[in-house]
Amino acid sequence: MTATTHAAAPPVAAPALSARGRRTVLAVCCLSMFLVGLDTTIVNVGLPAIGRGLDVDTRHLEWIVDAYTLVLAALLISSGALADRFGRRRVFQCGLAAFGVASLLCALAPSAGVLIAARALQGIGASMLSPVALAIVVNAMPDPKERARAIGIWASVFGLSMAAGPVTGGAVLAWLDWRALFWINTPVIAVALLLSAVFVPESRAPRARRLDLPGQLLLTLVLTVVVGVLIEGPRIGWTSPAALAGYAAAALATAAFVRVESRRPEPLMDPRLFTRPVFSGAVVGAVAAFVALNVTLLLNTLYLQHTRGWTPLAAGVAALPLAVGATVCAPWSGRLVGRTGPRLPLLLAGGFITAGGLCLVRLTPHTSVLLLLAAYALIGIGFGFANAPITNTAVNGLPPARAGVAGAITSTARQLGAALGIAIAGALVTATGPKELAHASRPGWILVAACGVLLLGVARVSRPREGAAGPETRPER
């Protein structure tokens, strides 16, 4: 099976690093992950400004966000396989370079079409950073306890970056225009390239896996068609011939993907892994958590700026309780997972997200600011509790040799959730005016609450039964 991180596989021999060297490698990898997560959400708060600057509607704005997350979700697994074959540091640096060039193109984009294409290129670069950075960290940390702490820090940084995006974007837009949202990546990329060249050792998997091009093409087609129909549905009509063709294409591509992957000796994603309730539950939980986060971020941005006339900075600051909740609770969640297992953090995550969504199901143009902030804080706390137990549940749902596979698939599920959240939230409000937006967004808050309930369900299956080995999967070869 093609994997991205190969966290459990023994790495090829690399020079031993000093404690300072290992910390530096972790810092470089965390820096890259911060960029990947930040660029998933920083654009949200700038969408109204981008819309005015490029004279485009909500539908184009959704594509500007989802072009990045779709490509990132589709290529995560293959990028990890490329890194195992050609060298993790080499692919990591290629990802940094592609991300930097794409950021410059985004900042200079003269039209929405060019910006969407540049965001897709950003997604290609980001796909070479996310799984590869984790593999580099694992390879650099031979001590299991140190490795576990490093992975916890790495995961916390990613969650923090997702939640901090709106606040950072609002601060940037208070002084500069929307293009600065992309310019700020350039110096960070330059520093990361320099540090990676000096401090990050090269490593490869002991046995490189073959790329699964048919699986990769079919996965990309499935994700693109599903998200594309959600974004374009309000414009073309949900029952129009084009929409019906989209539904059929998605169903056929999904069936073809399952059939092809079931027959390949080293598939991109083995469908039989999803017959394990613990693992499939974790994947569903990853999608749900990121749907909830991204529905919240987009609806927050559009509601506060369009309906209530707030500035981007004020809208970004309003998301601060969400960022603080996620930042404080992410490491706490990791410690709880270590002490009690994933069930309690998942219950907390589901409970807080459900409560946050329910706070806003009666949203109006004049809803109390205190209620808004409380709802965002509850959702942020829930999101902070969600990441560590989801990863833990996914890893424990497969044999130890498949830990890298589990991490890769859950990373893909997170980005799919982000893309779906943006598409669904945009579809709800794309044809509404500022005064109707609050009412139109209410189903979105119901969806956020439903995602929380889904996480409560994941908690029920988060602990595998003793002795349950699950169905056999292809052996590592």
C-alpha cells in the first residue's frame, strides 16, 4: 500500500543529530506545517476584500479557498510516496519552493482565474510539506518518548495555525490590502529553505513504494466533482442536467476508485481498511471536525463583514476565542489521550462543538456579540480537543506497521472536511443579500452541531474490543 509518512517503518540510516539539531529539525517542520494550516484559513477573513478587488461573487471566492484544500487533500498520499522514493528533504524543499512561487503568483494575480490556479499550485506545494514534515520528524527522533512529544507538538502547531488564520488575516488587512495575505509567506519560506538545507538530514524509506497513478487520478476526480457540485449547485440548479451528471460522475468515479484500489498490489488507499470500525470512525471524525471548523470560519467572516459591517480586523479578532480555545485545549487533549485514551477527549470535543453550533441556530442580524464570542469559544475548545484523539484512534485502529497509512488518510480526511465545509457554507449563502445572510446561514450552524454529535458517535467506537484484530489487509512488502 502506498503510504505518506511511514512513521512506523524503520528509516534509512541517517547521521545522528544532537539534541539541538533535533529541536531545530522539529522547528523547521513545525514552521512548514504552520504555513500549510495558516493558508487553509487565513484567506477566509480576506474573502470580502478579494471579492471587491477582483469583482467576483461568492462562488468564485469558494473556489479560491477550495482550490488549495482540494489539491492538498488529493495529493497528500502520493507526495509522501514520492518523498520515500526520492528523498524526504529533497521533496520537502521542492514543496517549500513550489509553495513560495505559488504565493507570489497569488499576490500578483490579476484575475480570479489566475488566483484560483495559483492557489491550486499552493496546494501542490503544501502536499509535499504536510506528510513529509512528519516523516522527517519521525526519522530524526530515534527515542520513542521524544518522538511522541515531537509529534504532539507538530500536531498542535497545525491545529493552532488553522484556528489562528482569521486573526492573522484580520491583522494584515488592517494595514495592507488582500495581496499581503500571500506576500507574508515569502520571508517565512526563505527562512525554512535555508534552515532545511543546513539542518535537516536526508532520508528515504528502506523500500520505496510504487506510485498508484490510476488511484490518484480517480481520487482527484471524486474530490473535485463532489466539491464542484456543491459550489456550483446554487448557480446551475440542484436538479439541473448538469448537476445530475455531476452526481452520476461522482458515484461512478467512487465505484471505480474502490474497484481499482481493491485489485492493486500497492494501492493508494486500501478500501478494506475502512471495514475496521475504529479506523473508519476516526476518518469520519476528522472530516466532521474540519467541516465544523471551516463552516464556522466562512459563515463568521461573511456574517460579520457583510451583515454587521465589521472590518476584517474586527472579524478576525472575533475569531480569537476560537483560536485561544483550540490553542489551550490541543495540548491538554494530547495529555488526556496519553492518560485515559481517546474517548474522553472525543466526548469533550463533540459536546463543545455541538453546544457552539446550537448557540447560533437562531442567528439574526442583531444577535448578541457575547453570544457570538461564546459560541466561537465553544467550537474552538471542541476543535482543540478533537485532533489528538482522532489521530490516536486512527493509528490504534490499524496494525502498528500501518501507522503511517493511518496518519496519511486522516490528513487527507481533514483537508476533505475543510473543502466540504467551505463548499457547503458557501452554497447556503451564495445567493443571499446582507440582510438575509443570517437567516440563510442557520442550516450551517445546525450542521456544525451535527458534526459535534457525530464526534460523540466516534467516541463510542474509539476503543477497539479486546482481541479484535479486524479484517486482514495486505502485508507490508
